[in-house]
Amino acid sequence: MVRARHMKKEIEAALAYAEQHGWRVQDGGRGHAWGKIHCPYRDAECRCGEFCISSVWSTPKNAGNHARHLRRIVGNCTARR
């Protein structure tokens, strides 16, 4: 299934980065959320599930900071190492 593109190019690039590392990007969030990213590993050792799912905001105050935050979540996944 093809997902919708995010309207902010920085966040779209971060979502592409997450997909390259195996994360699933799900659009169609509620409220202020555009969607969610899901860790492909989802095991109990991966930070106790704290960062297994993260929200992607539709209109963040600073798109660059939110994109860096998403990349940091993907890059710091403990199960990936």
C-alpha cells in the first residue's frame, strides 16, 4: 500500500530514512498527528517498547527539529545494533 507524502520536505526525508531502515510508516493519524512510525523489531529488550512507536506530527512548530527527532529515534534503536 502506498502512503501519502508528508507536506514538509524535512519530515518526508526523515520518513524515507526510517523506511530504509525497515521501519513501517503509517499515515492517517488523529488530531495533530499525521501518522506513526513503527519499529520492525518490537521486542521487550528494545527500550521496553518506549520507542517502538512514535507519532509524526502534521504541523510541528519547527519541522527541522521534528525531523531530527524522528531520525534520532530510528538511529538509536537498540535492537538494530
